[in-house]
Amino acid sequence: MEEIKINEDNVITYYKTEWNDRVLGFKTNEISEIKFDSIEKGNELLSLFDKEAKLNNIIYSAIRINSDSKDLKFILEKSNYFNIETSIRVEFNLKRFEENSFLEKFKISIEKSTIEDLKIIKNISNNEFNHGRFFEDPSFNRSISKQRNLNWIDDLYEKSNLLIGKNKQNICAFMFYKTTNSVVNFEMGGVDSKYSHLAYSFWYNIIKKMKEDGITNINTLVSGTNLGVINLYSKFGFRFSNTLFGYRKIRR
């Protein structure tokens, strides 16, 4: 993490996003937090950030903000940051988990993965994913968006946990997740459309396994345009806790 600080009340924190560099072909970064005590200081902070970005040849910068951050919206839009996506944070306390005899009837097993599974997982991602930051940005084509997900899968395999869903020994679904203490964050998951009838059963069995493993809470971030996934999490009683707006700036 890097930061630009005027004083303790006016700070911007950001980090490099090399995984975006690889697919876009230029340098990128993302703002993780911006704190300011007045519109004037906010404008000054963002101006300092943009000057630093230009010095380091950063072409693309992104930020996600709370949807009710009116002053920050004003500052970002004044500095030519464009709103290109909406995300929703969802949460679930596993005390609320209820077993479902109907979903347990479907033939799907949850297993740990091997590196040999990555080719199939990448095929699912390439064929089925249509939502997310780059997919919803009109400046980028679908091939860039798909390649970004493929690169992300490689990174997640090195840094996160991965479970796969199998039906008759065929991989039909996957879930990358990270555990911190007793809280799990779902990072990326999907189901092959040939097995779409197993989607609810796959998610049910993943959630059930998390409970059996002693997990207390599950969090994730979903695209506000992905109504299928929103309905899925709603079905299981996840709480929709926050709406985030994604902004970005391209300097060229």
C-alpha cells in the first residue's frame, strides 16, 4: 500500500494492480481509501494522486465507493472519473443456515481441486462470465474482460482456496474463497451452463461445508447487474449490506 497524506484527516491510500497491467498492457492502480474533511481538501488530494500517477505513467486508476458518498462522487466526477459499475456486498451468518432436503437430492459432490482442474475452471469462466468491472466498462471489449478473469484465476489458485463441484465425475462448478479467522470471503465462483440446474445445489453444499468446517460468516461482492446471482444469494437468506459504485479514470 502507498499513500498521499496532507494531514491525519486528509489521506488517500492506493496500491498497484499488476494483474490489470498484464491484460491492459499499461500500468494501473486502485484507490483503497480516501479520507477528507472538506471538498477543497478532497479535490487537493485527488489532484496530488493524479500528479503522482502521471509521474509514474499510471494510465488507469479505479476506486469503489459507498453509494451514499455524495461529496466523493462530486470530487471524482469533477476529476473525470466515470462511474462504470455497481456492486453489492452480501453477508450471511451461518447460524441462519437451514438444511434443505430437496437440494440434497441433486447429485453433486464438493471436492478439493488439483492444478489439472484449472483448464476446465478457466473454460467455465470464459464461457459463462458476463459481469464485473471490465465487462461493464464500455472502453474495453469482451476479450479483455475474459482474459482478466483468466489471469485472476491463476492468481487466486496461488493465494486462495478452491473447491470444485462434480456431477458423475465431471467438474461442473467451482468456488475460490479466502478464510480469515472464522469468516470466509467468496472471491470467484461459477457453474457450467450445461449444469445450470445444479447451481442452487452447488451453492447450498458449499455453504453447508463452510458451516461444517466451523465458519461463522460468509461475505462476498456481486455485480449489481447479475440478477441471477443476486436471486441465488437471496434464496439462501444472505443479507444485502452495502451498495458500492465503481469509478475509473483513463489518462490518455
